[in-house]
Amino acid sequence: IHSEKIAITDLIVLSVDQNLDLVPVMACLACVLPCRMIFKGVQNLSYKESDRMGVIKEQLAPYADIVLQDNQTLSIRGKENKQLGTLHFNPHQDHRFVMGFSLFSKIGTVEIDHFDCVKKSYPHFMKER
């Protein structure tokens, strides 16, 4: 078996106005890779299961530079030098953030409050992740 390194571009631009549910996981991915992701059409992101824009700003700030322009375009650039160790997250009872924050287990030990809220959309997530 021969494996090749997959190159990730430094910039990924996504139009998410019809797919807002992708933003929590993709925002976490931008932090873990790290790369820069621009999400266009995020004006309704705060009207989901949680104030997702607020959670992104609060929980991802240590791992990314986050800029919101005109309440419609969100730019997230993952930081190269992250503080590692045990990473603690609060998903604010939002199942998509549980899945997104789980990606951080690739770079450190992760603790997620209210992990069970993921059962809403993925009851077997803990076993299959």
C-alpha cells in the first residue's frame, strides 16, 4: 500500500446560505488543518440550535483568527501555533459543535461538555468516531 500526502489549499471559500449546518464542523476543521476558510451567507447562523456565530467566536478564538464582515461573511484562519494539552469545549447543547470539536482530537486531548446532545442527530457517534 502506497500513501500520498494530500495537499490542502490555504484558502477555501464556501457559499453556505443554503447549508448553514455545515459551518460548525467546517469552522473547526479550519482550526485543525490549519487553513483559511471564508463562509459567505452566514447572516442567519445565529438562528439555529444555538447562537452558532457566538459559539464560533467564543470557543474557536484560541485556535483561529475570526473576522465577521457585514454580518454576512465569516473568515476563519486556523493558527499555526495552537496551545495544546487538554482542550475544553462547550457546545452549548448543539450537536453539530460536538461533532466539530471532536476533530480537535487530532491535535490534542479533547473534553466536551454535554457530549450527549450529539444523540439528536447521530446516536452512535461516540462509538463510531
